[in-house]
Amino acid sequence: MEFIDYYKVLGLDKSATAADIKKAYRKLARKLHPDLNPNDKEAQQKFQQLNEANEVLSDVEKRKKYDQHGKDWQHAEAYEQARQQQRSQGFGGQRTYSGGGQGYDDSQFSDFFESMFGGGGFSRGGGSRRQSAQFKGQDLSATLRLNLTDILESQKQTISIGEKKIRITIPAGVEDGQTLKIKGYGGEGMNGGPKGDLLITFEIFNNTRFKRLESDLYSTEEISIYTALLGGEITVETLTGKVKLNVKPETQNDTKVKLKGKGLPKYKKENQHGDLYITYKIILPKNLSEKEKELFTELSKLR
């Protein structure tokens, strides 16, 4: 497996802080995003590497393993388990075999790790044997950008990962930043191990006038002072079309009403939707005529 220096991909060094990594990723993601480079395969490859780098270095535990083990960071736990197992069997320190043979010191662990990947190893009888351990392939990361209006219903979409084309189902109501795992579409395993997984992170662009909070939506509607005082009917927009609302008389500014089920689909909950919350903003009239001022004056005296 070709080694990719994730720090170099981000233009950073090992002393970079979490904030440095986040800033560098966002800057490069805007530059290399496939939407901005539709026919540039080199840019697409760099964008994929950028996502891999961010996934590893933005995670404290993954970054620690990467700093210690480099390209084999995903196998760090297996290395340690193998090391402990060999020690318990007499390969470490001054421990000897039951037959009285000489023990092996820690420098010989490199031989053992080589044997895990198909190299020569040691046997209790002193002879040479072949030993291999299977390891899962590297997970791959990709980013898929959608509009908010694209997630009103589940849909199928074909995406390209390198030379592969993969058809996936995107569930309705998927969240911004949510990651979907596609098993077996990552890198090749080692020594016959299973393939890694493909991790797709969604970027949801809000192309509507509504504010989103999970599956609920929020909007503001302006109403006249006369509608607020006397009541009346207004027409408001929702994601699925326009609806009419009755405004109650003497409605106060910032009054909030709920339109049940007019929000987004709830993720993986069939036929369930969030709600739409509308806040009324009362608009005061401007450029009053002398007659209007006179009438408002009379009203103020009545109060």
C-alpha cells in the first residue's frame, strides 16, 4: 500500500493543532471539491486523499496511531496483541522454552511481524515456518454534496470512487455531516483479509428559506398590524407547497405557530416527518397620511 503523508496533504506538520487541521481542510476542500473540478481527475484524487487525511488527523485516537505506526496505523492494535501473545509464548525477555532453548529478545519482534505478513517465522521446535495474519483493508472516505430539497425522499445515486462506480441508496432526511458506511468497498485486505469499508459523509446545502434543526424547520412570516389586530387569512410556503393559515385576532409580535408534519422526513423512520414552526413578525405602516394619523390618535385616546 502506497504511503500517504496526511500532514503533507494538508500542508501541515506534526505540531499542527486540531484548529489548524480543521482550517486547512476547509480551505483545501473548497479548492478541490469535485463540483468545482468536474473533469479534473487529479483534483478528484487529491480531494479523496484530503478527506482521508482529515478523517484520520481530526480524530485524536486515530492521529495517535498514525503518528506512531504510519501507514500501518489501522493495524496498531493487532501489532500489540501479537507482541503480547509472543511474549506469553516465550518470545520476549529471557523466557525460555520447556525444552531449555534460549529465549528471544525484543529485537526479534521485527522478525515476527514480518512473519505476520508472509515472511519467515520461528517455531517452538526451532525450525522455520510460514505464518500470516489477515488484516482488514483500509477504509476509504468520500464526500457527497446534496441540496436540502434532495433529501425529501429516499433516492438512488451512482457515485465514482476511483475507477469504481457504486450505486447507493440515500435515505430521506439524512443530516449534514452524517456518515454512511458501505461495507466492502474500501481498500484490499492484507493476506486475504476482508476489504475495508467506504465511508460517505454528506454535506447538505440549505437551498431554501427555512432554517433546519434536525427534522424540524423554522421560518418567519411578516403580517400587517391590521391582520395582527383584527385577524385574517395569510398564505405561507412550505417545502411541499403553499398553505393557508388563519391568524387569530390580537396576535402578538413573535407569536409562534406549528404546522405539524410539514418539516423534513425523519431519518430512517418511514412516513414520519418533523414540524414547521412559523414566527409572526408584525410590520408597522410607514408614511402615514394625515387621516391615518388622526385615526390612530383617536384609537390611542380610547386605550
